[in-house]
Amino acid sequence: MSFDSLDLHPHLLKALEEKGFLHPTAIQRSAIPFLLQGKDILASAVTGSGKTAAFLLPLLQQWIGKPQGKTRGLVLVPTRELAVQIADHFHQLALHTPLKAAAVYGGVSFAAQERAFRKGVDLIIATPGRLIDLF
């Protein structure tokens, strides 16, 4: 099975190819088709198995070509390191799209994070404490 068989947008396929990802991992093969149908899933897999792309790709697929200017998704994470990691992965996968994400976590200035809320990035990846502080 290739990513092509998942009927992903050509811009996402291009980003995947540039990253060297030609075939979905087991968790991606299992999760992406259900998520593309708008279904909820509960999944568990080991570190490095592709879980982040498994949930980001369906979001990106859904949002490509839709009007922007407001936040459409929120991912809550327990640590700033995970927030940064997911945001970086988002930017790599969305490289050939206009979609934007922002990581929101403590220990840094509020200013840039507040701008992300005001500009309406597509996805906010946040730690609970900083999200509460910003609200």
C-alpha cells in the first residue's frame, strides 16, 4: 500500500515524498481511512510509528482549499517538547499548502502565541497550562 492509495491531496503526497515517506506505517494504514471518513478512533502505537502523521494528514486533507482565517483544530499535549514536535511535523506535511499551525506552551513570551490566536492559524497545539493562561 502507498500513500497514493489513501486518496490524499497531491500537495500532501508531494510533502510525504520529499520527506522520504512512500508507504504508510501500520498505524497510518489503520487510522487514516477512518479519520478521512470523519470517524473517531482510539489507537495506541510505539514511539516512532507514525501516529502524528496518522492524525495530521486527515486534518490537512479536510482543510486544504477551505477558507482560512480562523482556528479549526486544537491538539492538547502534556509537554512543550511534544507541542514543538507536532507543530514541526505539521509544517513539514503542510509545506505545499497555505495551512498554518502554532505551538502554544509556557516558558516563552505570550506575544507571538497571542498573535496566533488573533490571526486564526488552522491548528493550535497547546499545553493545558498555557492555553488556560491565554484564555
